[in-house]
Amino acid sequence: MPAARLPKWLDNFADRHGGLQTRLLPDPAAPEQVVVSGADGSTVWIEVPFRPWRPTASRPLTSLQLHLNSPRRIGVLLVRRGGYAAGVFDGAELVSSKVGSGYVQGATSAGGWSQQRFARRRANQASKAFAEAAEVAVRILLPEAGRLAALICGGDKAAVEAALSDPRLAPLLPLRSRPFLPVPDPRLKVLRATPEQFLAVNLAIYP
């Protein structure tokens, strides 16, 4: 859910379920969720994005809304076999980026030595593509490491891990944050759309 819609949604929830009670999980000193309950037993778990968050225990929802609306500089790294993209966002605005494409052959039905040669060639192509993704991350994201509130990754998990294994990118690793974005082959259009996911608020409703 877009963060801007959360207050109105909670007002409607309170109207439907007889008011609101809130608590913090798992630890009020370092919570990862706000739990909202109605008088009829209906419950909403709100996952808190970005860290750290230090709420006011007496008014967690107000604290959460302030936290969600705080300005942040976010890095995004998307990697798949077919391409890669790195970008820096101020809020939802993309302020710097680099997008590229790689070529990795598809599967083949050949067997024997041909299959083995194909597998080696495909692995080499993938390694080259992931190395290019790492170079882009070094150029776009690494200079911003000291200013980033979080690094959001997406695409293919193995491909992202391969790119981030470059030792030069070690300063970015502590910044990695949820969610992992299940995007198609990265293109500029795909990169520009990522704030719709990483700035959203995840809710779980029961029943």
C-alpha cells in the first residue's frame, strides 16, 4: 500500500472494526512491526520499512507515519542475466542511474561434450554480465554509500549476490534492506518504477 494511503485506510479500519489498539513487535525498543487490532478481534500487522525506527510508544501510529514520510536517499541495484540497473533515489525521484544489458545464451538440448562446452560458455557469459553489473554499482552506488539510508536489490537473487561479491562493494552490504524486488530484465522504465515497491507499506490482515 502507498504510505500516503495508510492513515485513511486505518481510519476506515477503525470504523469497521470498533476502534484501534496498537502494540509493537517484537521489541518496543527495536520494533519491526506495528500490530493494530479492532474491538472485534480483526488484526493488521504493519511491517516497518527502513531502519532504524525509534517510535513513541504511546503513539506508535503517529511515529510510524512520520517515519514513512521522512526524506531518504535510497540506492537500488537490479541484476538479472539479461541486464542490470543501478540508481539513486531521493524519495521517489531518480537522481542518477546507469542501465545496461548482457547476453547469456538460453538453454540447449544438445548433450555430451557439446552440452559441457555450452555450459562453460554460458557460465562465462553470466560471469561477465555480473562483473559489468558490479562495475556499474561501483560507479553509481558506491560514491553514495555514506548518504544512503538503504540499498534495495532486485531481479535474480543469485545474480545480485554475484555482483555484490565484488570486494569494492563491501561498504554497501550493511545497507541492504527489504524488500527484494521481483522485477523483469532491468530497463530504465523498470528502475524508475521501483519506488512503487520499496516505498510501499506491507500489511497482513487477519481474518
